[in-house]
Amino acid sequence: MNLQELNAYAIAGKVDELNLISMEGGIYLLEARMHGAAYPLSDKHGESFHLRSVEHAREVLRDFPTLQFNLVHTSVHDEMCGLGASSEESLKVPIAFRTGWQH
């Protein structure tokens, strides 16, 4: 799903939540959750859309309708041990979709 498709789904009220996933190396990935399924955001080349920070994500999403927004930290320990991350091991924290000074 690209940014324009995500915006269309958000306007239509079909996006349940957005998850900003914190990856090792200071990279963040964005996924939309709709009807229990995850849809990762892709760039114009079909590659994963990389974000630099929570604020960068907010800037990219500034013209979107307000959505439930979560920051997700995957379990680095499991990745290092080769066990694979599971959703139960991740830390998911709701965050503000907009900063206090934006309207």
C-alpha cells in the first residue's frame, strides 16, 4: 500500500489503526491495520517506506484524518537469538497522532 492509497482508506474510515514499528538502526516502518490484517506502507518503488522518527511520521501523515496511532518496539532479544519476534513480545504504546501545537 502506498501513501495515497493509505490516505484514501483513512478518509473512507477503513483504517483501524496505524502502527509505527521501531526497527534496529533507527529505522521506523509504518503499517495500517484493517479488518485484522496488516498492510505495510511502501514507497513509489514498492520498497518499504522508511521513516526517521515519530515526528517524521507525523509530518508525512499531517493531512490525514486523525487515526489511532501506536509506536511498536519489537523484541530485539528474540531477533538476536534467532527465535523470531512474536506479537506477544512486542511493546505497543499508543501515541498522539498530532503534536500539541498542531491543529
